[in-house]
Amino acid sequence: MSTATARVEPTTLDARTPRARTGATLRALIRQRLRRDRWQLLIWLVCIPLLALFSAVSIHQTFGSDASRVQLIRLAIADPTILVLRGLPQGTSLASVTFFEIFSFLALLAGLMNTFLAVRHSRAEEESGRAELIASTAAGRLLPTAATVLYATLVDIVLAVLTACGFAVAGLPLAGSFVAGAATGGAGLAFFAVGLLLAQVFSTSRGANGFSSAVVVLAFLLRGIGDSTGTVFGDGTHVRSAWPTWLSPIGWGEQFAPYTADDLRPLLLQLGLAAVLVLAVFALQSVRDTGAGIIPERAGRADAAAMLSGTLGLAWRLQWPTVLGWALGGALTGLLAGSLGSVVGSSIANDPSLSGIRDAIGHIGAGGSGPLTQLFISAIFSIVGVLAAACAVQAVVRLRQEEAAGTAELLLATPVSRARWLFSFVAVGLIAVVAVLLAAAVASGLSAAAAGADASTIGDSFAAATAQLPVALVYLGVLTLLFVVLPSWTVPVAWATLGVGAFVGIFGGLMNFPDAIRHLSPFADAPVVVGSADWTGGYWMLGITAAALVGAAALIRRRDFAIG
């Protein structure tokens, strides 16, 4: 071997200016994020625009005439609960009605997509230790955050363009479609900044994701409250939002008024909020320690509680705050169902011009025919079913998070079998589902009794809650099997199937989706408890759940752990 001193030539990267090196590092970080998220992004960026497309086509098929759209909007204005769930009436043209029907749901999905993205590339990176490794390179501490901001901006621009194309392909005016797309993308970017800020505040990705999702849902509810308490003007088919709508980025999106005013000024509110929060993120990140949150972790007990001696107690300890949050959401929704059920029923019965609401309510969820109060409660409990299914999804997602972080592997180094560990989380998911449905049923029954409804309304509430149990359980069982078979797909597929399934199953009948598409969603096959009871769909879902869990128990023993 020669001992001559070799001459080391400077690499191409070293020869570049500091600005060029920074640009190259930034591009590499963005490519890394895109590669890591390619499948999750594909699901979100396909499903959201397709919902826009299908909604526009369905509205055209179902409410093709001016008279039918006028009746639809006036019925919605007459029933505040429809406005809470749908949007802000801004006319009766085909395009305006489509935007009224679907925008708030699109913005909700865009918000969830962006908050998950923000936490995934910030707090979750710090938890895993990867952020500290990257900070030790030329990237430093702030450049990865800048890359995440640019990456999210590009993602939301693509989302806006694809959503606009979805509306335009359905035949809606091109200019208004791009305004609607901008409203969706702008809302998503605003919520991204919210998620990024909360990732600085909380010391765990679980806490950041939970509070970020709560902010998105709260924004949806504030928008609904503002729309339902707004002022009707013009020819009775337009509503001017009340002040709560202006507290929500989703509400700002409604003010774009595509297809009528095409007003892009509210985009300044969405971008302004995002800019202010991103600046706050950089300020906080420059002063806090890597891995630490602004809110420090609470000190633990000196001795573990007795319940932590088993896997079930540990799984419950990890998830009980999330379960409590979903249960409170179920109770609030049940309160709405019980307090308004008899009021809506009597109002429609006394006003023949509102009789069409019966058909509209009957097409929500699994449908049915019978007394209007029962139909209304059953329809609202379809929303409770979404909350219960979300609890089940959260339990499976937590499984994946424990595996990805490596903590599950440490636990299984003890005398704990894989099946026991798996079914501890499944058991917590079952408890969570029952807690959400029970909280909603009790709140609905008590509020109905306080409003002077018949005693039978309490039974109707519990029957409607029971009907949603198989729906939530089929999500729990099938997603558990997915986690065992395709662990890296668990999180994106779980939330995407819940969001799309909820929309297609609950509102597909109202929007005249083909039965072949509607019945791909468990929500469309929930047991019918109004009129002629039919539990056929429920029995099938319970059978599928049992089969999926048996398959998961058999396969979990045979696969390697997928860490990271």
C-alpha cells in the first residue's frame, strides 16, 4: 500500500456558496418529506378532489331543476341542524348548492390532513430522535422547519388545483371552481400552521395531534353555529353568517362565495393566520430545547399504579385522555339530538311546506321510515357513529405509533405475547366505542326529557346509539387486521377510510350516490331502528369484525416489527 499523501479535492457541494449549499439542503429535505409521505399524500390528494367531483355530479342528478334546489335551500334554512352539518346557503344555482353541500366537509378533511402532516414532520421527528441527528448536520435546527413549511405550501397548492379540477370536470364554472379550490387549500394551510404551533407547545406527538384535531373540529362547529344563527336576506335563499363563523378558517373559506361573488379577499385571512403562526413557531423553536415542549411533561409518580402491571392497564393509561375527548364530543352531539328532535318534528308537522325535510332526513345514514322525531335522532346519531368509529381508529393508530417508536418491542421483550399486546389495545378501542355511544345516548335521553318529549324518546336514543355499534366495531376489526398485514399504511388508510366512509355512507343517499358506491361504507349498512327494524347489516358487520380479529391474532405472530 502506498504511503504517499493523497490530494483531497473539494467536493462539488463544498465548492458552492453558503446560499447554494442552503438551497441544496432545503431541496433534499423537501424530497425526503415527499418520499416519506408519498402514499399518504396520494390517498388524501385523490380522495378530497374526488369527493368534490362526486358531490357536484350527485347534486346535478338529484337537484337538476331550479325548483328542487330552491326547495332544498329553503328546507336547509328552516332547519338549523342542516346548516350546522353542511354550510352557508349562497343562492340556488347548481354550483352554489354544490359548494353549500360539500365545502365545509372538504375543508375539514384538508385541516386534518395538514395537522397530521405538521406534527409528523416536527414533534414526531423530535420524539424519534431524528430531528437531533438532522440538526447536527448542515441543516441546523431551523432549516428542517422551513422545509416543512415550504413542503406543506406546495401540498396545499396541489390540493387547491386538484379540488378546482374536480369541480370543473363536473361542469361547474371554471373561475368559481378555482376560487373554491383556493378556499380549500387556504383552510388547509391555516390548519397546518395551527398543527405546527401545537407541535412546539406539546412534548408528545399524541398530545399535539389530539389538540390539533380538536381545533379543526372546533373550527367546524364554530362555522356551523355561525351559519345556523345567521341572517336570511335577499329572496330567502341566502344567509349572512353570524360572528362565530368569522372565528373559523373554514368559515373564512365560505366567505369566498365562489360561483356568486368569487371574492378572494378572505384568502388574506387564511394566509395571514398561517404566516403569524409560522413566525411564532420559528421564535419558539429558537429558544426551546430539542425534544422539549413549551408545556413540560408532568412528573410521574414514584411508584407505578397497580393497573400498570398489565398490558390492558398500560393501553388504557396511554389513551384515556383521547377517549374522554371523543366521549365529550358524543355527549354534546347527543344533547343536540335530544333537545331538537321533538322541536324539529313538531315544526315540520305543523308546516306542510317543510314536508320535504322528512325525505331529506330519511336519506341520511342508513335511512328508514317512521315518526319524524325518531328519524331525526337516528340521523344525528349517524354523526355520533363517526365519533365512535374515530375512537376505534385512534386505538389502532396508537398500536402503530407504539410499534413505530420501538416501545412495543421493548414491552414484548418481557413475558408478554404479541396477541395479548394487540388485544389490549383492541379492548381499549371497544371500551372507547361503548363510552362514546353511551355518553351520547344518555345526553340525548336526558335533554329530550328536559325538553318535555315523550318517555319513548329516551328509548329511541339508546336504540339509535346501539345501531352505530357494529359500524364502529367493523372499523376496529378491519383496521386491526390492516395494521398486522400492512403496518406502514395503517395511519393514512385508517383516517382516509373513516372520512370518505362517513361522507359517502351518511350523505350518499341524500346526494343520490349509486347504491354500489354507498354500500362500500359501513355507515350505509348500519342497522335500521326506525319503523321496521332491520339488523341484517349489523350482523354482517359483527361477523366481519370477528373474522378480522381472528385473522389479526393469527398473523401477528408471524411478522417482524416495523419500526420507524
